[in-house]
Amino acid sequence: GNITYKLMCDSVKHIIDSMSCALGSGARIEVRDFGSFALRSRPPRLARNPKTGVTLHTSSKYAVHFKPGKELKEKVNANSQAA
């Protein structure tokens, strides 16, 4: 049972596409022992172009927020302390 590289790439692409569609429809995604993905609304605000200094109004938008799971945090902390 070897998995070909193409099949693996197609599978990962399918998973990512499914996650993107779910987030786009407002769903929250949880991957056990890894973390969760959810949308957060960002209100409109005044922003400044750092290059020109011009102030502009941004529109409201959504951003993807990732919250790592407990097991992922523990592994990351264990690995960073071993280095």
C-alpha cells in the first residue's frame, strides 16, 4: 500500500479546499490535537499608508483566526525547551 506523491498532493489540496469552503460559509473547524480555525470580523478603521502617510478608511473584513490545541502547544514547548 504505497501512496503516490500525486495522490497525496491531491488529498491535501482537497482537504484545504474543503476547509476554505467551510470557513467561507462561516463554519468553525476543529482538528483534534492540533487546533481550531474560525473567522473573526474586523471592523472598518482608519489606516495610514506608511510610505506616503496618506490616511484612508478600510472596509470591514473577516480574518481567519487559528487557536492551537493543547497537545500542539505541549509539543511545541517541549521541542523548544530541548533546543
